Amino acid sequence: MNQMQKMTHAAQEVGVLLQAKGDFLVTAESCTGGLIGAVCTEIAGSSSWFFGGVISYANDAKIRGLSVKKETLSAFGAVSEQTVKEMCAGALALGGDIAVAVSGVAGTAGGSPEKPVGCVYIGWQIVGQDASVERFQFSGDRQAVREATVLAALNGVKERLSSNKK
């Protein structure tokens, strides 16, 4: 199974879980540039479980589109646990029942010793619950980092839906 097939399979599994609950997924994407949403909307009928999302690549898009605080970006940077938590909250404010947010350094440049290329923060939040965030260190080229991020993001949604019974 190639990476696209793995991502599509993960999205299909997310869709089944969401439909069973009558819930919707909303996304807040930075380093993936909308790839999570694209993978989800490749599936026929995904409008019954995929709400939509925001591609917030620039900091201003995070501020204006997702209500991320300027102070958070100044203090911690766009690639941080704090920013991703605020991205989750901003996405849920738009709609949906579970949010996934991603921000990272996809590469090939732009990394730092603290946040090297491949460093990605992924956050998940279910309405009425606190967000949880994990830091990942992916390897490979820009596309490999983006695809690994999508897969980890969707697998995290599956885990949270499976363990959170309504």
C-alpha cells in the first residue's frame, strides 16, 4: 500500500467512525496546506462527516481565520503546542465536533536547532474537551513530511473517536 492509499484508508476509517456518531471533522492546517481536507474530500459522501477547514499557512491567517493570539505566536512561534491548541479551538468555533490542527516545518529549509525540518505539532480537540497535542519528528523530503503528518493526524482522530463514546 502506498502512502496515498494509506492516507485514504485512514480517512475512510475516520469517516465511518464520524458517521456512526453523527459527528463532523473540522481541520486547521498549516504545513500540510490543505492535504488533510483534500484526502477526506476524495471520498464520495464525505460531506456527511467532513465539515471543512482552514488553511492557515501565514501567521495572519492563523490570527484572522482561527483566532490564534498574536501574543501566542510571538512567544512560542507558529510551530508550537500553544499555537496548535489555539488552532484547534479556532477550528471548532467554525463548526464540527472534532478538530485536528497541524503546524510544522515541512522543509527543505526553515528549520532551527529547536525545531528542525520535520518537526510537526498535531493537535486534536473534541467539543467540550481540552485539546491534546503531540510533537512529531518526521523524516524525508517535503512531501514525505506532509504525508506523514496527514497520516498521523487522521490516525489520531481515529484513536480519539474510538476512545470517546458519546
